[in-house]
Amino acid sequence: MRAGSKKYAKLLHDLKLGIMSGEMKEGEYIPSENTIAEQYGLSRPTVRKAVAELAGEGLIRTIAGKGSVVLALGDSPGNRKVTLLNLYWMLPSYEYPMIEEIVGRFNREHAHIQVRLVPFSSEITPLVYAGYKQQDMQELKPDLISISNRFLFELEAEKIEAVLQPLTDLHLETGNDIYDFLWKPARRGGQLFAVPVSFSPVMLVYNRSMFEEGGLDVPDGGWTWDDFVQAAVRLSRQIDDSTVQYGFALSPSFYRWPLFFMQEGGQFARSGQAFPPLNGAGEAGIQFILDLIYKHRAAPLLHTASDLSEQIFQQGKVGMILSTYYLCTLYEESRFDWGVCKFPAGRHDRSLAISTNIGIGKGCENVHEARYFIQYLLSTPIQALVKERSTTLPAVRTVAESAEYPHSAFAGSGYESFRETLGDIQLVNDLGLTCEQVTKLSRAMEMVWFRTETFEQVWRSLAREYG
């Protein structure tokens, strides 16, 4: 293994961080060469080279027959202890490779502030609230936390100030350039608790190759719902006795189907009231979905797996899906050409979006350094890196919309079409429902998709419960 490899660099970084942060204390022995070699997948000569490099920097001393012991750090500026920040990042995340690169770059550029990525599963989100307060987790307490849309929903059931610190007077070089609609869900009582890093509207993703083979024009911003239905029907066909190609597939996720409801004037809350009277608004959007499935037979009936539509699209078995820029990384190695465009407007030209945010944990003791890292994330060079290295959209408008900054990771066509969605766009967390209400609505909608209950019946039932 050559010394310039990523594994070697990670080993050096981890050992140096452990020593300079004080986790490995003066007089303690670092792990043996065999242990390190096995842990990092490196040869013993390569580990020995790393140990020699640390010894050359005065961080350790090798004692023959015993191992390598940590030395005392001096008081010179070059030997100051570093501030260690734990950045909790929710998984699964298609942005994880990108944030790994950003953290690595930050750590190389800032000798005395080091960020440690701590991945955590969305299934154990509630444990994050309480777990880091326990004595045995103090070393891993979250100084910084990635805030997904699901996390924001769950925080509505908690006191957000018990989990995050308000970002009072946070100065951002690019603050005035961040899209306005991204700020609202992270504000409580006039205080800001998280800042947006990236986002994506819900877009129409299409198989360009399938359209061309079928002699159809690919979707564009001028499409109507009628154009959409006609294309979905023409793309649907029986492949053989047991398999079907569909024109469209829709996830039953709350992060997808509400777009149809909103396009037909539906509102999930009005004047603070959840599930207000429909008065005919929005129902046509739900019927449109049902017609695609049952009347036109142009879409399959999908169940709760929110990424199933992406899976069958990736396999080239469906012509169109609703998805986001986040998930476009899945299609990079597809065997067909694909693209994205704004979903056709219904009676109202509205759009739905999701975002990734970051906040400072309540227990963070190095607030100045944590705020500095947030400022770094929102700086123009790093937002440009978000655009270049991931398929998501940077939160800073001047970076997202400028041709000056490349979007190299996005392999499809239509990258710029997200701009057509920005006229009337809302984040899923800004629709007026709580986490509990979203959960109950999603469960109830399964009956609608199976046509065992009508949408109006489900809506009225929830309105009575929360009225």
C-alpha cells in the first residue's frame, strides 16, 4: 500500500487527531502495528512509516520492544491542542461522500479545529436527543448535527431548544444569497436553529432513451397534465407474458404525492388548522393518481418502500418517476440516457422541495468553532464543491444558478430546470402538518391507493381528529 493512499492519509489523520485532541493522553501507548494494520487494511511497513512520520513531528516516541508512546504537547503555536467537533450525520445519505470530502478539506486547512464525522441511523433518531446527555457518551456528544426533513418533523414533537442552540447573530458571507424558502422550517419563535446547506425540488425524472425509442418528445417545462398522461400511456406496454413496462411510477411517500394535491389547489393546513375543509380543492390531484393506476394502467401500485420507484427506474423498467436531485446519483451508471424537468403544472403551478440543514447541538461547548464550521459550509468555495461533487443543489442561489460553477457529478440532462420550480415552492416541513399528522395521513392514504376508502373519507376522519 503506497504511503499516499487514502487509507494511509486516514490513518495519519486519526492518530494525529487522537493525540492532539487529548483522546490519547501523554504516556499512553498507541495501538500496536499489527492492530493498526488490521484496522486500516494496511501493511506493517506502511504503518511503520506513519508511526515514523508522527515521531518526526514530536507527537510520539518509539521504544524498542514496547511500542510507541504519546509525548507531551508543547505550548508553541504549532503544538496547541486542537478543538475537536463531532458532526453527527444522519444516514442513509447520498450526500455522505460529499460531506466526507468537505470535512477532510476543512481538517487539512484548519490545524487547530478538527471535525469528526459521526454517522447515525435515522431509525435511532430519538436516541440522539437523550443519548448524548448520558455520561458514557460525552466524548461523542454532537457538536454539530445534520438536520434532514424527517429530523425537522420529529423536532416538532420535541422542544427544539433542548436539542439545538439558537444561531443568534450568525454572520454568513452568503447569507443574503440563500434561497428564502429554505429558512422557514428551521425557525421557532423568531429564532433560527439550523441553516440550509443543500436542497432539491421534487422533479420529473425521465428515461430519455425510452422516449426516443418510442418516438416521443421528451418532457419539457411546457408540458401539461394531458401531455404527461399521453406519454405515460404510450410508454406502458406488455414486454412478455410476465413482465410490464410502465410509463410512470409514483412513490407513496409524503415527499412525493402531495405535489399532485398542491397542484390542484389543495392545502394541508389553513390559518393554523390542519386538514381544513377541502371545498373541492386538491381532490382532482388524488383522482389523477388513481386514474393513472387503475383507468389508464400506466403506473404500478407501489407500497411503502419510498425508493422502489427509483429502483425500477434505474433498471430501465419505467419511463418517468417523481424524484429529487439527491437521488440522481443512483443513475450515474445507468445504461440509458436520462434527464430531469419541472413537473407539469396543474391548475396551480406549485412545487415541493426537501433540504439538508445543519445545527449546533445543545451540549456543544465550542460554539465559536462550531459556528465557524457552519460559516465554512456556506462559503462560496464550499457551496461550489457541493454543486461539483454531488447531484444536490447548493443552498446559495448565486452558486446554484451560475454557469461559473460546474455540476460535474450530475450525469443527466436538464440540470438547470430546477430554476423553473422556484416561483411557488414549499419545503415538506412548511406544509403545516406535524410529524404525527404526517404519519397518520400516510397510513390512511394506503387505503386510498387501494381504493378501499375515498380521499374525502380519509380527510374528514383526520379533520375530526385534529379539529
